[in-house]
Amino acid sequence: MKILYLMGAGHVGSTVIDVVVGAQPRIESLGEAWKLPNAWAAPDTDRPCACGVAIPACPFWHDVRKVWAERVGDDDVAAYVAGMLRFQGGRSAWPRLLANRLRPSAAFRDYLRRNRALYEAVVQVGGKPVIVESSLSPRRALALASTPGIDLHLVHLVRDGRGVIWSHRNPAKAKLRRSFRPAPTAQITRYWISANLQSAYVSRCLPPERRMRLRYEDFAADPEAALARIGTFLGEDLSGLLTAERAIRQPAPVRHTPGGNRVRLLREVQVRADAGWVDHLPAADRALFWRWAGWLARRYGYEARTPA
């Protein structure tokens, strides 16, 4: 199976890229696929599938679960969720994940088997041979890299950390999420550094022809060129996915993305730069980020001065 995995910090435009790439007829868009087993484990959840209905009521995911259970040999979703939490659920999972890459335990092999069966079921039910996933987690990426039979193509997706801070703290989000509470700039900066260093480590675990780095700013500035680069890397034709207005060409495909931001629920998706931080992020926040993370941001081609 060929999987294009988008990895990095959150709020880097991964859902937009996932949806755009998933508009190619041979590619299934899974978004944040790690959220699916949790939805299976809670049949009364109202988490929506991108097709517009709750995941438990979606015919696509109903069929995928049936095929998944047949491949695994049981329908023990709880065991799948437990394995996912153990080997990719947080920073404490790193020691277990690294140790099991060297000497796989029975629990690790069982998790990889259940995880791989999910992708096999998606390919069988959807009929598309390629998957794009934007779960972002470096730990999940390393687990996929450890799974036999998966042709993993890894994209380390980067965005200017000041843009990430603004996306986390944008007051407009309060209108969309009743539980919205902006995180402190220092916390987001530490997260940005950690997520990118972890992603860099996982990238080095793959051969050069199976890894690439992409800045979201470059994708937003010239999506056609970025898609051509991804297409060459993936071995798939990604030309003609966008109109001159940088929107997905119609008719937009029906997606069954189980997780990601609200973009996954839209039929009309347009690529935008989203550089609101340049005008609205306070100078003190920009300075704090650069003082702590400028050394890493420079490696990705960002500068201390505000872009014109």
C-alpha cells in the first residue's frame, strides 16, 4: 500500500493539503485517521464524517469496519485503541515505540497488524490504491515506517511558528468552538520546536527517496508547483486538481475523512495563505517565538523580520 503521510506540528495547513491531494481520483483522503478507532469505540458519538453524517451512520466506515474485523480476525476495537495509546498516544510512548522497533513485542506486532488492516480495508472498500493521511503525529509515522507492506512517503510539513501561534490563538476560533481557550505563546513555541525536532528524527529513519519537507507558505504561494513536487515524489499525477482561483475543481469528490479541522467538511475548498499573524500577532509574541525558536526557524528558511 502506498501512503502519503503529512507530519509536523498542528495548525500547519495539513487538512487543506490532504483534501486537495485527495481530490485525485486514485487517492483516498483520510485526514486525521487516528481519530477513527475512537469513534468506533463510541457508537453514540456525533463526530461527523466528511460525507455529512455521523461516523457510526456512515456506510463507508460501516463497510470498512466489517472488512477490518475480517482481516484482523475479531472486532476488538478496544484492543486497537489500547495499542494506539500505548505506542503513539503521547510523549511517554516514545521509549516503548523505539524499544519495540528494535525488538518487537507481541503487543507491538498486534498493534501494527490492526493498524495495517485499517488501511487495507480502506483500499478494499474505497477502491483507491493510494492514501493520503494528515494525522501529523511523528510517533504514528514511525509506527507506519515499522509496518511491513506499507510504501510510506513522508512529508514533513512546516509553517512559520508565528503563524502557528496565531492560528492557535486567533479570536475568530472562539465563534466556532465554544470550548476555545487560547494557549500561551510560550507553550505553543515549545510545542512547535518539539514537534519539528521529532519529525526531523522520524524523517531520517526513512531513505531520502521516501521523505521530503514542504513549507505551507510555499504551497499557498504556488500550489501547482507544490503539487507537482508532491506528485513526482509520490509517483502520482497531481496536475489539474485546482482551478485558476485555487479551488478544488468541481464536482468535488465525496470524502470520508474522519478527523481534521472544519475544512474537511466543506465541498468548496480554496487554498489561501492565511498570514493574519503578520498584522495581528502582538510584537511581544513574535519576539518570544524568535528568541526561543529562531535557530530552528532559520533552518526552514524563515527570517526574524516580518514578511512584506
